[in-house]
Amino acid sequence: MVKSSENVPGCPCCGGQLRYRDSRLRIRKHEGGDRDFLSIRRFRCTACESYHNELPDVLLPYKHYEAEVISGVIDGIVTPNDQDSEDYPSVSTMLYWLRWFQLNLSTMEGYLRNAGYSILGLGKDILFSDQSLLEAVRKKYFNWLEKAVRIIYNSGGFLPAFY
């Protein structure tokens, strides 16, 4: 079982102090089909009383597979024809992830622009730039999806799961 030892940031909704509430186990599926459990910490904001789950670097919200597997599918590295991918994930799961990414593309871009402007102080030109921030993160980092989603959720954003 893996536990996080990270410092707790402020509430993404109001900036208030988060207090540890409890933990819950979550399945993590690795490349090759191996599984283990992560202990996900839950916090409650002392100001707005909302609950927040800690998002580990290796997972995306509401997904059991490691973020590396999902980004591999999105990048076309992991395919149904890939010999390494034979025992995970199903073709329908891969298609779902591709659809999820396509439907959330503009939402992700908007959240990244907002975070760049309001949190990182990159200036108003970042809001109106023609260059895609998501594409820039994608080119710069191997773990681009984890970084982008972590920025979005830690700044109070949310990416809906489409069915």
C-alpha cells in the first residue's frame, strides 16, 4: 500500500485550511495488468466545510489506471495492437479515454490559461495567446497529463467524466 507524505495545500475553493479527515483505499492498475492499492487522504476545509480528496501524481480523478497508461493511449503509444498492452486495458476503455480527452480539451486549455494568469502571474497575454498551453506542457514533460490535471484540480477546477 502506498501513502502520501505531501504537505496539504489550502482549499482549492476558498483557500481555507484543510484538516485531515480520513483515508480510503483506491485500486491502481499498472501497465501489464498488475494492481495495488493507494491510500487516498480526504480533507475537510475549516472555512467552507467542503471535502477534498488528495490527488496522487500517478492517478487521474475517477480513473483506476495509472495516468501514464492513459496518456500513452492519448499519445498513441499504447494501442490495442501493442504486444505489451495485451492484458490491459480493453479497446472500449481506450476509446472512452480518447473521447474523454477530446471532450475536455477546451476545458483543460481554459483551466491552464486561468491558472497561468491567476496563480503563476504570467500576465494577460497568456489569456489571449494563440499558442496551446496544453500542447506546450505535452511537448515539455513526459508526464504531461498528470501535470496538467494536477494544476487543474489543485486550482479548484474539475473535468467531467463523459459516458
